[in-house]
Amino acid sequence: MKRQEHVTPVGPSRRSARIRPLRSRIPGHVLGLFTVTLIASVTLWPVYNSRAFIVLVLTAYALGALIAVCGARFRWPAWVVLLVTVAGFMLVGVPLAIPGRAVDGIWPTGAGLVDLTVASALSWKQLVTIVLPVGSYQALLVPALILVLASTVIGLSTALRGRRPELAVLAPTAYFVCAIALGPAADFFPVLTGLGYFAAGLVWVMWMRRTGPSTSRGQLTARTVLNATALIIAAVSIASLAAVAVPAAAERDVLRTRMQPPFDPQDYASPLSEFRSYLKPGRVDTALLEVEGLPEGGRLRLATLDSYDGVVYSVGSPEAGSPSASFTRFPYRLDQGLVAGQQTTITVTVDGYTGVWVPGTGQLEQIDFSGATATARSDSFYYNDASGSAAVVSGLQRGDRYRSQSVTPVADADLSDLRPGSAVQPPIDVFPDGLPQALDSYVGGEDPPGVKLQAILDALAADGYLSHGVAAGEPPSRSGHGSDRISQLFTDLPMLGDQEQYAVAAALMARQIGFPARVVVGFDPTAGGTGTVTVTGADASAWIEVQDSTGAWVTIDPTPAARDIPADQPDEPTTVARPQSVLPPPVIDTPQQSDPQPAERIREDPAAPVNLFLAFLLAAAPIVGWSLLALLLLLSPALIIITAKARRRRLRRSRATPLDRISGGWDEFADAAVDNGLPASAASTRRELAHVVGGASALALAVVVDRAVFAPEPVPAADADSVWRDVDELRRFLSAGKNRWNRVRALLSLRTFNGYAGRRAMKEAAGS
């Protein structure tokens, strides 16, 4: 069939329609964008959890909406909108995001503007390396202000002024994605926020289609609502199936889990290794700290140790993901309402103490540094809430002063009633020789765990003697707590050691009987109360904490009371079981071993440098994979529609008889005309539809199909192939001259699935 020249299709012109006035579209766009922005802001709520964040979101959105509306009404160029946005950010940024730098909480100060400018670039990293929630701490509200203000101005300007207002939904979507990336690793109602955002965004886009740039662009008909509902149902179904097929095996992978904190406890010697240094003759009587408000019998903790490698007890495990090794910036306050213990407020003045570890009394709630170094110490302060350990990277020095509020852990309790808790700790692969045999002799096999724990403490108190080995007249007592030193503790007669050895031995045996246990290094002053307590080197101590079934950590002091040490070994062997293997030769007391200097951590040789390109590929692979999966889920409704149309076209083209293939070809052409928006109906004949499409080719195709349908003789197969070639040409003709957006709309149109083809088939069967 010879193709005729192009004829302009008949139908109403979309561009000639009356343009809707701007003022009639402003309220709907403002409300639609506000709804999706509010839902996206819910994802950031666990980060701030403060009324200041709510005020910021509402104020920033109102300011951004005002700028965007004024820009649209007065036709400001893009650079003017940008300048006004920056000016508005500088005007409201200090009172909203850094209220401590605002005069009367309203007017920005010069220092506040400097902090606002610096925080615009640096606060992003600080936000993902700090304990949550952060409230209005320092300048950490600045990222939220930037995200809300920028997404509002860009989104509303696009909706009011853009040729494709539907693209406005991309701005709040970017804000939503950034909020997820900056948020916590634990999900915060992900299904509700995700579905809520999707539904609100879809309703907003449907409203855009109804209102315009022009009255004839589209009407919100029942078919449109049904189509949108079908898309939502398809997306939710596929997402649900994906969630069942690929369940989440871990927390969300967000920026907070990817950031390497600036403070790594593995870079510092274990504070337990420095224990004997406090007891040197030149330091034992030195004033280290002045403490006000320490409760009677209270202790000061430096660090909590929960990892043992046979050489040293340390803070956290060197393996990635150890909870006790992850130190983050500390916000203005932590809620410790679920921790059992006593509320304690102390004021500490540093005298002779130096080091990175910050003395405290329990689970920290708030800390305020004062004096000339307050800002420097506050900016370098890091905290681990899992272990209750705090550190200052710059180190504490003489003259530093701070006030801390905390919840002191549970004191000694009736241990026989304790049951082991469920805390996960780094595994211990090395147990000292002699410890398992001593444990077997201390406890009964059928006793409850609490009774076993009490028996261990009673045995250590009965068999052990306290000796630091540094004062004149004290029996030799080697420092250290490695595997060989703990073995010596159980094999020497009498059993000699101090808090360093007894705490490690008790923690290891508590771990053996099932209790989560950790060693705490700190100071145990002999006095307390409302007055000022002077802490000296003689107050250095170590104790253990075990977790019970309620999740509380119980403080236990396993060190035997000071008493006279027998000069001679007892004639009869003690009840401690001896190891069956041959004992190692006695350790020669070299000057290095007797020196109470801190033992250095044994580190393995650094691994060979990793290829940077390979490391980048390995890091990017999971991100790209999950992004592609998310993109596939988002595009799944469109893919379903395209696949259904392709299958329908293939079935029509492969029908059994030539006549059926010709009829199928005409149906395909008619569906293409309907999808491209031409006013066709089931009552139209083939020639009427051809006239609507326009052009001689469409009319010729209608004639050929009518002749084949009503011809008395069979139709040759070649005619069917010729009809389908003409159908392919006409489908391309229908798409010619259209922009990309209209071609996509025709490809995804659902108009031909509403029964039109079935009614047309019934009409043809009736002989029209």
C-alpha cells in the first residue's frame, strides 16, 4: 500500500487553550508541597527530637514559600530568587538554627552569622558523628534549615513557573532521601512514612494534571483516579513481595554507619595497663582531681573495658561494629530514664590528672565544661553510651573544670538471685591456664548462675591477698593482666595481686558461667558526701560490672580486703586445682617487667595497601545495587503497562488466520490512536477513525481492512503482513511531532484497557 503525504490530525489544539491564572494555582501547590515536606521531615525527627526542630520546619517552609510565590508573581529571574533566598537564610538562620547566638532569641549577632556560615559546610559531618538526639546543640540544626528552605524554594518555583510542574516533586523527594541518609540506623516507621510520602506526592501530581497550565490539559476523571489507584496497588504489592523475598538482615545503611568517628579507643593504651603508675611512690599521694557532690561510697569511672585478647583488657573490640568501641559526639543532653540507679551531679576540677579519659559516675546525661578551655574541651568531647565511657581527644589538663549529671549504676546487690543478661560482647578466645580449674573448684555444677558468682567472689576473698608490690616491705606482686599473669595469680601460693589482676580474673570467670561482664577502671575515694573530695593516686581502683536479666549492670568489687600476708607458703596444698600440663618455667623479673609503665598494645603489621579503585568499586557496589532495586520498584507500574501492551501486540500479530491478523492490526492501530489522545470511540467506524487520525495512509488502511473483513474469499497471508507494516508506519506517524513527555504519556496510557477494544470487537462482530 502506497503511503500518502502527511495530513494534520483533526482535533482541538492544546496550546490554544486558555491559560489558568497563577493566583488560582498558588494555594493548591503550597498545600501539596507542605504536605510532602512535613512527611519528609518526620524522618529527621529522631535526629533532633526537639520543639526547636518543629519551629524550624514551619518557619523555613513559610519563608521559602513566600520567596517562591513572590518570584512567580513578580517574575524575578533565577539569580534574584537565589539572592533573596540566601538573604533570608542569613536573616533567620541564627535564631532558628543557632538560638544561643541570637540576641533575645530573635536578632542574629556577628558571631552567630560567622558560626552559621561555617556550619553550612561543616555541620553535615558533625551531625552524623554525634549521639542522637541532638536537639538544638551548637549549630546542628543548620543542615535541616538548608534542606527545608532549599527544597521549598526550588519545588514551589518549579510548580508555579516551570513548563513541567510535575518535576516540582523532585525537590522534596531529594529532601526526603537526604533525611533518610542523615537519620538513625534504626528504622523510624519506614512503611508509614514511605507510603504516606508516595500517596501525598501522587495526589499532588494528579492535582497538577487537573489544574494545569491550561484548562484542556487534563481533567480529574474517575478513570484518572482508578489509574492512579492501580499504580499505588501495583507498587505496594511489588514492594511487599520484595520485602518478604529479601528480608532486612541488618539496620539501614546510612551515613551515620559509614562515618569513621574521630576518636578510636584502639589508638590509645588500655587505661588498665596504667594502673600501677598511679601507685608509684612519687604519685601515690599526688592530688589528681577535686570532686564536689560525690555520693558517700561513690566511685569515679574512667573507662569500661569489655574486650580481652590474652594480653590486655581494652575498650571495645578492634573488629568493626563493636558497640563499645564506637564513640560519637555528645549532644546537649541524653535521656537515661530507663537506666536503674541514682541521680548524681558532680563538679570536677582537674589537678594532677592527665589523659583522654574523662572521670564520671555512671551513664552520662549532661556535661558542661567551664573555664578558659571550655570550648576546646566541649568540641573534642566524645561519648559511648553502651559502656558509659567518655573521652576528650585533646586530653584533660590541670585547671580544666566540668559539671556532669549522670545515673550511677546499681550498687552491690544480693548476687545469689542474679540471672545473666543478654548483652552481646566481643568473644574471648584466650583463657589463662589455671583459671578453668580454679573455677571448677569454686562452683558447683548444678548451682544457679547467681550462686556461682557469689561463690567465685567468696573464694577470691578467702584465698587472695592484696599486694601492689611497689611499697617498701610489700611482697613482690608483678603488674600486668595478660594471660601469663592471671595464670600466676592462680598458681602462686599465697595468691597475690591487686585490683588489676582480681578484676580481670573475676570478669573472665563471670563470663565463663554465662554473665556478660566488663572491667571498670577508675578511682574509689575513701570519703564522699556533700563536701569536696580530693582524689589521689592511692584511690586508683578497678572493679567489675555484670549484667542481670533486667538489663541493669551491677557493680561488684572482687578485690580481697587488705590483711596480713603469710610469710611462708602453707604446708598443705590449697583446694585450687592444678593444671595437668607441665608448668612453664618461672618468669625472670626483668627491669622492663617490674617497671610499672603502661604496657603497649601489641599490633599486627599493617596490611598491604588496598587498591583505591578496587576499594571504591567494593564500596559503591551495594549502594548501586540497592539504588537499582529501588529504581526498579519505582518504575514497576510503568514496566507492567509496557509489558502488557507488548504482549497484546505480539498476540495480535501471531493469530492463527490472516483475517484475524488483519483485524488485530487494525485494533493495534485504533489503540495507538486512543493512547495518543485522539477522540475515538467504540461507535466510530474504521473510516471515521481514519478521518479523525487524518492522512491518506490511515484511510487506505481502513479500506483494506474493510475489504478483507467483508470479502467472500480467503485473505492471502501477504495481505496480513502488508497491513502490519502499514500499522507500524502509522504508529510512528502518530508519535511524530510530539515531545518526549507526550510520547511517554501515550506509552503509559491505560485508556485502551478500559473495555474500548472489547466494545469495538462486539460492534465489528455485529457487521458494522
